[in-house]
Amino acid sequence: MVNLFSNSFSLSSIEGVIFDKDGTITDSNIYWSKIIKMRAQKIIDYYGIKQIHFKKICYSMGLDNSSNKLLFKSFNNLYLSILYIFILNILSPKLI
């Protein structure tokens, strides 16, 4: 068993740790929606894309902007995001 100590608290006799990456135990939508929004803004800033595309970029990364929750049926959203940025930058420069 493991014991953890800090200046303000201690945990002793820890037998296991549960990781909840998919939100089964807690609502991870709050965390992931903020991460996706920060990433989308970084993409916009880096590539100089118009702010009007913010929601589409978030959606391509798996965020339902109307509910601020993750899309459950999204797949490989990183690739969709890259494709969307490619389309904006290469195929449709008038959108930027």
C-alpha cells in the first residue's frame, strides 16, 4: 500500500487508483470542452483564420457547441480538424 503526504493533507493505505478519462464516473465535458476551445483558438491564432470559423473547428474536434458537450459519435477528430484547416488554408483562401 502507498501513502501520500503533502503540507496540508495525507492519504494513507491507498490500495488502488481509478482513472476516469471518458467521464463514466464524473462529468468530463467541462474539462474537455475547455481544452477543445483553447486548441481551436490556438489554431485560429497560429494560422490567422477568421474567428467566424471557431465553432466549426471546435465541432471538428468533437465538441457540440450548442450543448458544450462532447460528440459521442465523433471519430478521429484530430484528422478532421487538420482536414478543415487544410481546406481553409489551401483550397479556399478567400475564407481566411
